[in-house]
Amino acid sequence: MNRALAAALAALALLLAGCAPSPDDGVLIEDAWVREAPPGARALAGYLQLRNRSDAPLALLFANSDAFDRIELHQTLHDDGRMRMVEVDHVPLPPGETVVFAPGGLHLMLFAPRAPLQDGDAVMIELTFSDGTARDLRFEVRDVRDRR
């Protein structure tokens, strides 16, 4: 390969690298975990924190994993002293803000686990955002009864 072609390819690679979003741009994801459930449970809940570090509004659109039949985005609502869960079609992530998925609020509803999950296990879940990015994330399985 001649020098001119090598220099042109190196310049093109740098240009393309500058155009690609970095995992550090956009959404910072922290404290991803799944609540351990009794053996045979048909649904589990996943929690995390999402911080939109961009200047543009973003949204979490959906999640999926080979470890579950399906995953839905859910919000727990409190109506007249009763709690109920409703599916939401997306979760807005305003610029500069952190959205917390926690017990009693937003959560990932993880249906039909394909294998039993116990405290200390981990499961991979892919999150897809409105800017077209998809991130594979490791969720730790926790037995919250032992954490006081």
C-alpha cells in the first residue's frame, strides 16, 4: 500500500471515529439490578438509573434479553390507596436529568425467565434509546431481603 493511500485511510478512520457516538455520550447507566424471585416465579423486576448527559431529550424505547420471553417498561401507579402497574410505551429522559427505576415506581417487567436466577447471578439486557443506540447491560441479581 502506498503512503498516500495509507494516509487517506487513516484520515478516513479518524473522521468516522469522530462521527460515531461514544458509549460515554448520551445516556449514563448505573446500578442495574434484578430482584431475586422465588423459584418458579413467572415475572421479575429490573431496576437501574439512566442519566441523559446530552443536550437533547432522549427516551428509553424498549428492552430485550435472551434470558426472558419478553420485557416491558412499567410504571407503578398509586390510585385511591391501591397500587397498580401499567405498561408505558417509552420513558422520557430529559437533558441533564437522572431517571430512577426503583421498587414502587418505574421498572422493567421481566416475563418468563428462561432459567432460575439467584442472588449473585447476572443477566444481560439490551436497552434501546430514541437516538438509535442500543446498549447491552449486565444486571446483577440481588436478594433484597438480605440487604438492610
